[in-house]
Amino acid sequence: MSDVCAFDDLADGSATRFDVDGEPVAVVRVGDEVYAIGDICSHANISLSEGEVWCDELELECPKHASAFSLVTGVPTTLPATQPVQVYTASVADGRVVVTLPSDAGSCS
């Protein structure tokens, strides 16, 4: 679990890129909710956080080729992207945005 920013620092209807434990993550605010998805488009090596947020659809559009990704599932809803991006758990606790990456529970260390 990583504290990435204050909730009030995120503009409504915007995406911001954060480095969370070495992973590029786009954190998106839509009203009182926050979403976190992998920041790199699965079609091209482009930062999704530079794209447009579609608040009503809960999607983030890639600025390069206009593929849109669901903020809930990570699945692309428009071509040319066909592969999903990772979705992470995001929440607000005490006015701070917290993102949780999947653990490496299956790895041996």
C-alpha cells in the first residue's frame, strides 16, 4: 500500500502519473472516487495519464491512437488496443490517496 498524494491535489476529471513501487500508475479522480490503472498503453508505449478522462464512461483515452481503457476493468473499449492494462486498488483514507499493487505472494524469496 502506497500513499501517493492528497485527494484534494487531484483535479476532478483528471489523470496523474505516479511511480508506485517502481510501477507507472495513472491515478484518476472522478468526483469523489479514485481509480488506478497501469499508466502505459498496451498498444503503444505511451503514458495514459496524458490522455482525456471520460467521466461518464469511467474511461481513460490514450493520447496517441485514442484507445480508451475502462478505469474499472482495464479492458480497452475502443481499438486499436486489444489488451487490457493492469487495474490497482485505490482508495481515500484520511484525505490521502492510497494505491495497492498486487503482492508477490507466489514468489519465493
